[in-house]
Amino acid sequence: QVQLAESGGGLVQPGASLRLSCAASGEIFSISVMGWYRQAPGKQRELVATVTNEGFTNYADSVKGRFAIYEDSAKNTVYLQMNELKHEDTADYYCNAWPDERLSWGQGTQVTVSS
């Protein structure tokens, strides 16, 4: 069973950037699509971005133009580059396969955007 470990979160001011990492304990290249998800306090988990193993990406409207997802298959790692962060980006961020979310969820990494 592939284990996921997210990292890279933190407390930042609006407008700042962060790069999140999702390291898998095993190979993920066979997974067609990986996604980054987030869950804000009191809200349901939502999909933020996806990347196929061919490098095709898709984004939620709320992050389009600000976030970039990419995968390094050699490192079994998926990244989320987040720029121009806003208060509403505050959430716990997770990665998983999309759409079936079939991997065990990691502990996530917390992103707090606050002035």
C-alpha cells in the first residue's frame, strides 16, 4: 500500500508563495491522475488540481492562474506551487489519486494565509 506524506505548508501573508510536496512511498506513475485536495475549517474537502502521468493539468476555478501542479515520477512526488496566496486558501492540503481517492490519506499539510 502506497503511503502519502504531504509537506511544505506554513503560515504566510497574503500574496506569498508556498510549494507543497506529496511524497509517495511507492511508485505512482501507474496512477493515471493524481490530485491535490484541500479542506478548510468547517468545510468539505475539495479538489484543487489534478495532473495526469502525461503532464496534463486541471485546476479549480478558484486557483486557476495562481497554482501549478506537477509530478516528478522519478521521485514519486507530486508538487503544488501556490502563488499569490489569499486568505481563502487557508486549509489543510492533501494529495491522492483522482477520482477514486484509492490511496490512504496522508496527514496533510496546513496552509494558513493571514495578515
